[in-house]
Amino acid sequence: MKQIDPDSVNVILATDCGSTTTKAILIRKVDGEYRQTHRGEAPTTVEEPAADVTLGVVNAVAEVAEMAGRRLIDDAGRILRPASGGEGCDLYISTSSAGGGLQMMVAGVVREMTAASAKRAALGAGAIVMDVLASNDRRLPHEQIHRIRELRPDMVLISGGTDGGTTRHVVQMAELIAPARPQPRFGAEYRMPVIFAGNRDAAPLVEQTFDESVQLSIVPNLRPVLERENLGPARDKIHDLFLEHVMAHAPGYDRLIRWTDAPIMPTPGAVGNILQRIAQQQRINVVGVDIGGATTDVFSVFDGTFNRTVSANLGMSYSISNVCAEATLPSILRWVHLEMEEGELRNHVKNKMIRPTTIPQTRESLFFEQAVAREALRLAYDQHKQFATTLKGVQQQRTVGDTFSQEASGQTLVDNMKLDLLVGSGGVLSHAPLMQQTAALLVDAFQPEGITWLAKDSIFMMPHLGVLAQVHPEAALQVFRRDCLISLGTCVAPRGTGAWGSPAFRYAISGGGLEEEGALSFGEIKRLPLGLGASARIVVEPARKVDAGAGPGRPLEGELRGGTVGVLLDARGRPLALPDDREACRKAMAQWVRDLDLVPPVPA
């Protein structure tokens, strides 16, 4: 990586090479502060007939250059650097998920322990985990070998054992993988990178197991002791190998690597990086989601611990049938306030399967897609909570009540009451006709508790800022705060349930031009205006068994952030349970649609 003097950087160009679209943004220093000024995009060109990713990059950058009135491409078709007068840039960086992004296979001795740690390391580095092999994954050896040969991963990560412990089981796992000879996706002469991050005493034996057909890298153990994970070295090595091997063999990436001033990062890894930076700098707990056509990524940082999951079959276009199958049509239908039967809903699903890239053209199809999105987001978050757990296998102090429990360890780290910031991105969230629709999708799917700030990524800028944070953290954080996040507002939702119509909580709000007090009953939701940049104080007095964040029945005082939607006072209960009767559910949903003003106006 080139040495960069942050003080000399005034113009920054960043690109994100996605699977279908390459997005470019221009960041400039304006009045002493970095701001995102222009954006462009073009089709990604990693596939045939172009088979050169730099063509799409140049096209996207050319659009930015035209809008900015600034020459950014030289006569040879390369990024023009350094900046001089009205042309060029001082820094060029990029991320990529083109060609399917980074795909990995991971292996460990025990699925719930070292294999789970290996999966966390791979996901945190921005990979899609194709499969997890373990000694106890219930597959026979020949089935595991067949699976290894069937996959075409970009690299393999092996973990197992604590330092100083037995070496036999992790060596057996290596002996299973070595003769199977997993084949990579790219490059006829490509040597498969294999990372060993297990018991250090087993490293020499693992080294003897593999021949010259693989490139073996040995890094510090992911679980040096049972009580602690050490994911950093493995993640760093994954990033290095992604750049050296995977990208170097993908069409046109060798040229793109030479152009950039910092290592190219996998797009999801870059998103995770900026969220970790924000959580660390502001000392907050964050959840971020990116919902796409085929997959949904969920990121979280709770008490400094980062986790990422990829729900590979939960998406809004190519995977919509999987969402409907997993969630079931009745669960989706409960979010539709219109008089729609399951047969109509099934027709919407079939139409979307036939034409996965179409966007809603009618109100009915819009509400259908948003209903599916609620379930896709909910399912992805449930999967994330199951994965983002404390370390399993660790002996913990137990109470008498826990004596016979088998689940004392491996509890989820995700606590909605501790969540400070919820960020949404992806087409169905970013392109909703109304901001309050985006807020409603996030609140209904994630069910935040207490006082939670809601925001969305304005133009999916987080990947660009994640790689920028590696070389110029100040610029990345300034742009993230000022231009990346669009504040939707604040959700106030106490934890607890009660009979609909019974008292839930009282509230008093002052500041930001908002002076109001009142009470809400269970089953109600209320929206109050509080503009962008404004803030107010709220005092919440919950009912006796209801917890607003200070304990059951105890009052809570907190800060409200304004936004394009304002303040949502949600007394529908946590967990949110909709009526079982279809007509009662539809009427309740119709009332919430009116309360939140979720119906777009009819065009004149």
C-alpha cells in the first residue's frame, strides 16, 4: 500500500465494482471538510463479451467527470493522478463484489466452536461461506470429500484445536481436504490458497499434509484458548490473498490493482469496516443491513464485537420464492393492508420470479414487495442473532436454575434494547417512494426496543467509505456523517406486551420545536414531526410490566434525533404480535398505514 499524506489529499475518487453495476463517487475537501459531491454508475464489465472490469470503472468515472466538469481519465484510459488544477484526483480506491465476490469454504474440528470461529472470520472479511466442514457435521467422510470436489471456492480456511492441545483431529481435517483437491473458480494455473489458523503445534503436520498444488499460509490460531477468539490475523490474510490471487486472476483486475492507491476490499468487508469504525468512535451499538436481489447481509457491532451474516437465499428478486417458502404466504399476507387473498399473493410471486428485475408499477405490487421485504429482513435478522453468539464451549458460572441447561453458553450478543443505530440499505429500502415506508420496514422487521436512531445509506456509499477508512479515516467519517447517512428519525418502543387497548406508556417531549405529551395504548403507533438536524428530550413512563430501557415500570429519559420521518412512538408491543384473524390483522395494518402515512400520493 502506498504511503499517503492525509493533509495533501483534497480530491478522492472511489469505485465499487458490484455484480451488475459499478458505482463511482467523487469526494472533495470543501471549506476544510470532506464532502461527497458527485456520483456516477455504469454496467460492470467483468463478464463476456467485455471481460475487463476496468471498462466499467472507466465508464462510471467518465460519468462523474462529466457531471463534475473535471477531467479524471487520461488519454490512455487510466485514472488521472495526482490532482492538478481542474483535473485528476489525489487518491483512488475501490471495492469489489463482481464475479460473485469472495467465496470461501471453511473447516473446523467442532462445528459449534472452531468451525463457527472460522465462519465468523471469513464472513467478517467479506466472504460468502459456501460450506462449513466439521468432524461432527453428520456427513460421512466420502460425502465431505464429494462436497469439497463439488465446490469451486476462492480459498479455504482451516481451524481447530487450542494452542498446546491435541493435534490429531485438526490434522485429520487437513487430511480430508488435501486429497480432495478443491478446484478454484479462476485461473488454470491458479494454486488454491489454504489458510491454516488452528493449533500451532499442528502447523508442521498440516504443512506435510498438503503438496505443491496449494499455497498454504499459516497464521495465529483463531481460538488460541477456548475462552477467546483471535480473528484479526486470519481476516488480514484473507484480504491479502483475495487481492493477490482471486482478483489477480479475475478479468481486468490486475490492471485495476495497479491503478488503486490502497488494496481492493470485498464490498461486504468494506461495509463492515465503516460500521465498526462508527461504533468504535461514537461508542455505540450498531446494526446494518443490505438487502439485495439474491442475498441479505446483516452486520452488527455490540459491545465492540463485530459480526456479519449472509442470508444467501433471502432476496427481493432472484430469491423471492425462497423468502415466500421460508416465511410462508400467511406470514407475508399479514403485512398487506389491502383486501388480498393468498391466490393473488401467489400470482405476484410468480410474476416476480418470471421477471426478477422489474420494479413495482402499481400500489398493490409495491405493498406486496414491501410485505415480502419485511419477512426477508426478519428472517435474515433471526439468522444473524443465532450466529452472533458468545463463544460456545466456554465454561461459565451458572446459577442453580441453569444447572440442567445445555445452552448456558452460545447466547446471542444481539440485544435490541442496547441498539443505538439501525442503518438500512439496498433497493427496497433505499428506493421506497416514501421515507416513512423505509422506516416502517426497518421497525417492523427488526423490532428495535427502547430509543433507537433510524437511518438509511443515501446511495449505498458505505463500501466506498469502508475502504477509504483504511487509508484516510478522518475523510471517511466526515463523509459518513454528512453525506452517507440520511437520518430517518428515532423510534421509541418499550419492551413488553399487553391486551390491545390497555395502557402501554406515557410520554413527554420537549425541544426541536416539538412540545407534546400524551399516552399510548397497546396496538397503537404514532408519528410526530422532528426535522433533520433537530433534537429533543423525551421522558417515557411505561406501564408496570413494560420496560422502556430503565427496567419494568421505571421512567426513562433520553434524546430524540430528528429526521425525514421524525419520531415514531411504537406501542404495538415487543415482541410484535399481529392478530391471527386475517380480517382483524388487515384492519390493524390499515390503521398503522394511516397513522404513519404510508400510502404514496396519486400522481397528478
